[in-house]
Amino acid sequence: MGLFWIATAWLAAGLFIGPLVSGEEPKGQRLGVNILFGALLLVVIGSLTGEWLSIQNKMTDKVSFYFGHQGYEYVDLGRVWQIALMVGLLLWLFLMIRVLLPALRKTGETKQLVALLAVATGAIALFYGAGLTWGQHTHLSMVEYWRWWVVHLWVEGFFEVFATTVIAFIFMQLNLIRPGIAAAAALLSATIFLSGGIIGTCHHLYFSGTPVVALVWGSVFSALEVVPLVLVGFDATEDLRRSRTSPWVQRYKWPIYFFVSVAFWNMIGAGLFGFMINPPIALYYMQGLNTTPLHGHAALFGVYGMLGIGLMLVCLRVLIPGREWRDGLLRFSFWSLNGGLMAMCLLSLLPVGLLQTQASVKHSYWYARSSEFMQTDLMQTLRWMRVPGDTVFFLGAVALVLFVAGLKTGHSFKKVENT
């Protein structure tokens, strides 16, 4: 559900920003967007229903593969729903390209940025196809190979390029950076992300039947993946500094803050916590312990979730530009989501993961995951320490929902004083 929500926020932001980039909206675009939204509802409701029925053993293995639960994280949905999602992504690609074509035909400084956005759009739509390359009885090592194409290259690679380009467009529209600089920065970021990320995919394949060369190259480039994450942090600091120099940009303060938090979690969740488990010797002892969800939660929500919220807020801000937001709920939501996520990581997931790692090295991997170890008083207490962070995080999510609902009812706008 998290991936569905994040993908929806990103794809919707692309469709929203497209006409702003080209300056025009093709005929029939609204119909295409509505059809895409209907297809999205079909896939989400259908796949979640099928997964539930599959887990409840209401389906045979064969039926479950096509309509239920495949049993693989990130590609849980049955093959029929996978194909439907692929068709939806291709429709999104068609809608994006047709709206970007007028801008691609123009000459000027923005053309390179538009071309990069079009390439990233194509990669997102097409590379999900890697999830269709196995069958019900394909060997697990082959399935894992292609599954990590989806998880690492699709989610962590091409979405990253798309996000970098979209944010560059947003800052260009806000007159925070010049078009030429935006294009150069986006291209440089995309090059660094992909050069490290594509080969770095091998860190998922160390122990699934791949040759030693995969271990060597994967470990080296996994280490290099930390470099662009640090550079993004410096960029975010500059973004924040630039935003404070333009008084009217204060209207976009909270979307920009969410973009800055993306850079922070990129360095912490994807960089620090990711690098902690990705070297071969570390992964050998730590794969599947609580150090894995530590990296996963901080990177997935911290980066893609925060970015999805930021993109959503930009679209909402542009929709009604003339009225000032009452941002108390938004401020509470921002700090609660970030603080709750940090508390969840530091109070529970990190100490549990490190203690499991110690047990794995000292005794064995099975012991680190056994009930004998996990049910000790200390481990029980540390697991319950997730509750404070999760509660604060939940309240932040509720505040965000109330704020967005208030934009519809008018409660999230400042009162207009009569003069």
C-alpha cells in the first residue's frame, strides 16, 4: 500500500507538472487521466483483495500466482494485477510524452531538462517490465535477480532520476534557479545515481548463485552510492537558503521543507543505514535482521514518502495560489512525521538489529532470529519501544490528512481580512 500511495503521488505530480512545462494541455488529456485513475483503483483494490484471499488460503497455488499473492516483497501482487499495472504505466507514459512533446520541439535552455524528464518517464514505465520475466515455477535465484531489478533499479534508480528532474522544474518555476543550471544539476545527479546504482544492484545478489565478480563490483559500487546521497544534502541546504531570499516563495515553504527532509533521509536512511548492511561481510550476518527494516523504513518513507508529500503539497499550492495557508497542522505534521520516524529507528529498530547482529556473529544466524533470543526481556522491551515513535508518526499522518481536508472545507486557509 505504501508503494501504491507513493507511486500515485509521483505519477500524479508528473501529470500535473507536464502542462506547466510545455505551456499547453493536449486535447483529451483529462479523459486519459481519468481512465488512468480508474485503472489505478482497479489494480489497488483488486490486488489487495487477491492478496488477502491468498493469505487466508482461499485460493489454490496456481490461482494465487495470477490473482493473489506471489510471495515476494515489492512484487506481492498477482501476475494479472502486475500486467494491469504495467498497462497503466504505459498509459501514463503516453500521457506524459504527448504533453511534453510541444516543449521538446522548442529550442532553449529548458529543452535538456524536458528531455531528461521524458527519458526518466520512459524508464519508469518500461523497467517495471522486469517484474514480468519469471513464471510460477522459475528457480528462486532467477526470480531474485529480476525482482531486484524492480526494487533497486525501478524504485531506487529511475524514480530517483525522475524526482531529481521534477524538483529541478519546480525550483525553476519558482525562479530559484536558472534553467541552464537546473538542467546541468539534474543531469549530473542522474549520472551519479545511475552510474553507482545500476552496478550497485549486485549488492542484493551476493548470495543468490551469482559469480564472485558480482560480489566484487556490487560491493564497490554500493559503497559509492553513498556519495550522491551526501551531495543531495548539500543541494538541499542551498535550496533552503535560496527559498529564504524570496519573500513570495514563503508560500512554498513546507513543500521545500519536505524536499529538504528527503535529502536528510537520503543520507541517513539510504546512505548511513544502507551502507551499514550492504558490504558483503556485513550482509552475510545482517541480511533479514532488524537492520534491514531499519534501512528500509528510513529510506522508503524518509525519501519516497516525504517526497510524495512534498510533490502533493506543491500541486495543492499551485491549484489555489491566491490564498494563504494556515500552516499549524502542516508544521505539526512535518515535525511529527520526521521525529516519529527517527524515534522508531533509534529507540527500537537500530538497537534490536545491532543486538541481533552480535548474536548472529557470536552464535549463528538462526539463533539471532529464534524465539529463544527474540523473546528475552530486553528484546521484548526494545520491540515495545517502537510504540512512542509510531504513535508520534501516526499523529503526523492524521494532521496531514486534516490539513488536506481543510483545503476543501476552507479551514486550512487564513481568513481574508476586509479592507
